[in-house]
Amino acid sequence: MGVFKDAGHLFRFTGLFVLAFLAFLLIRGYVVPKTFGQYGHYRAAAIGEIAGRPVKFAGHKACEDCHTDIVDVKMKGKHAHVNCEACHGALAKHADDPTSMTPTKPDTAVLCARCHTASAAKPTGFPQVNPADHSNGVPCETCHNPHSPAIDGGGAK
Amino acid sequence: MNISRRRLLILLPAAAVAWESVLAGTPESSPNYKMSEHWWSMLIDIPKCIGCGNCVRACQIENDVPEGYFRTWVERYHVTDENMTSPDVMSPNGGKDGFPSVMEDHGKYFFVPKLCNHCADSPCTQVCPVGATFVSPDGVVLIDQKYCLGCAYCVQACPYGCRYIHPEKRVADKCTLCYHRITKGLTTACCEACPTGARQLADLKNPNDPIHAFLKTHSVQVLKPQMATGAKVYYNDLDGSVR
């Protein structure tokens, strides 16, 4: 043992160092989340958690599946590209189970005015009216069918 | 094979670490959704925006955004001929309740919807000290709210002011580009609710996406291009006065 004579303290120190390193690895293994670093410096599982959240707006396709009559009317009019939920609100619950909740009919006085109240700030090509002058308090749907609003376009009620 | 007690004591923890990494496996993902096949962005067509606030309301409903905080909001710009570089900007309640009507026609008005730009080289993800915010492999800037400390470094770092500290959760919060919707084949809540098509979700990796034809034929900008953030919210016909 010529060379290693009186080197016991070095071996003990090395052993201690190795043990400490293993302890570090062990603690790190428990503390660092399992998917951390899979795609980058973050927890990859978070992506799945965010993607798994429930949806509240069902999307236009869900409406088309059942309400074909209304979609057909809408597709012929000026509102063809306005999605159902833009006016009727978030209805994923209704799409999942139509009996669980039924949408309430929007108040056209508020709904139509939201987009169509005249303002110099709006793009000039966009149809705008001053509600008071235009209808004098008569509800919009008296003359316009909201699903196909042009009066001469077969959309009149 | 002869293993001494000492050897065993050394090997056991090492084996435990190895086993942990085996157990970790791969994270769950939507069955038909491949992150590598998408690179999400959004197109905002300024001349189409009427400032109705539908997007702001839809976002708050879809994402349970607390009252007074905004993941998306709409600004109204008023630029006068004499003062082209310092426009008068307003955004009452984020544009959620619309905007007051304007009768006089002095100067020009336009609306600018804003949201997280989902930057490819985002300053906000670079400053996070714990790796709680990141750009996902499909190009969406997300927050791991279980990991976030709420230090708000990212809130300061975002040059577009798109982040806030959630008043109840006390962690950073922001637009996720409705990640829970786009991974299911739906569009974002704001795009779903936009009545004029002023906002359109776009997938830059999809060769059939109409965004490619649009970008070829229109004058499109991003916000603060000088900051080289790699912003992916494209604005059509954006006025030079917008900051």
C-alpha cells in the first residue's frame, strides 16, 4: 500500500463528497417537476393543463349542427359572417346539453346599437344610424330580421 | 455479483433518481393535436374594427378575467392634422362597453384592438427567474400558474403592457391565445365574437391558412418592431402614430 499509506482521510473525504452529490441528485429529482426541461426551461405538463381548461364559447360549427334553418337565413344576408355567439353570447353549455340552459333572446335595442350607432370614429363603409332619428324608439326587429337585416333582401319580418 | 452494504447504500439513491426520470414520461396532449405542426399568430384588420367591444367581453367571459383587468382591450386613436405624432388615445374600461359616439369629423379616428403579441423572442419569458412563463413549441406565450411566484418581473418586461398580476391568484396572468380552444380546433373567443372579422386567428405553419395570401397583398405591421420581439400579432393598415 506504499503510495496510499496515511491516505485514509482522503478516502473518507471523497466518500463524503460522493454521498453529498448523490443526496443532491436525489433531492433534485424530487423537487424539480417531472416534465421540467422537456421542451425548454419550463414545466412541459403546464401546456397540457392550460389546454385542458373548459371552453365557454361553443364555436359556430356547433350552432350549425342543429340550427340549420337560421344559419341558412343568416348565410344569405349581410350578417353571414357574424358568428351566432357574437350576439347570443357564450353557449358551450347549451351546445353540450341543449336542455341544461336555453339562451335568452337578446334585447335588440341594446344589441344592434352596440355596433350600428353612428360615430365618426367608425369606418365610413360600415352601416351606422342614429337610433333616435332612425326608428324613434320602435324596436329594430319590427322592420329588420337580425339574422338577415336588409329590408329588401328578403330578410324583412 | 457481490454487492457490499456500502455499495448498496451508494447505488440505491442513484437507482431512485433513474426510476423517477423513467416515471416522468411525456406530458398529456390533445389526441389529434400536434404542437410541432402549428405556429400561432393573429391578424388584426384595423379598417374593419368598429370598436364594439365584443372581443373584450368575450375574452373576459371565456377566461374568467377579473373585472378591471384585460387580456385584450381596444384603444381608440384620434389623430389630428396638426399633431400627427401625439394622438389622443382612449380606452374606457378597455373598450368593454364600447366607445362614446363622435359627431365632429376633425382629424381621423380608428380603433386598435390589443392583446399579447405572442412574441417569438419574447422579453417577458426571458426575465422569469423560475421558468414559469415560456413560448410553447407552437408559438404561444403561456404562464405556468402553479409555478409562478408572482414577482411581476414579466409584467414590467412586456413592452406592450399585456400582463398583470391576478388580484386573487397573485400570479401573473395574460392572454393564452385561448390555448384551450385552438388546440381543440376552435378559434379564440375574441375572434369568435368579432362581428366584422377584424380579428382572425392564423396558423403560420398551415400552408392553406388565408394569412399567407393576406400578408402578400397587404401593408402589414407589428407593434414596436424596433424592439425585435418577434411579435406575431399582425396589424393591417396600422397608422404610424400607434405606439
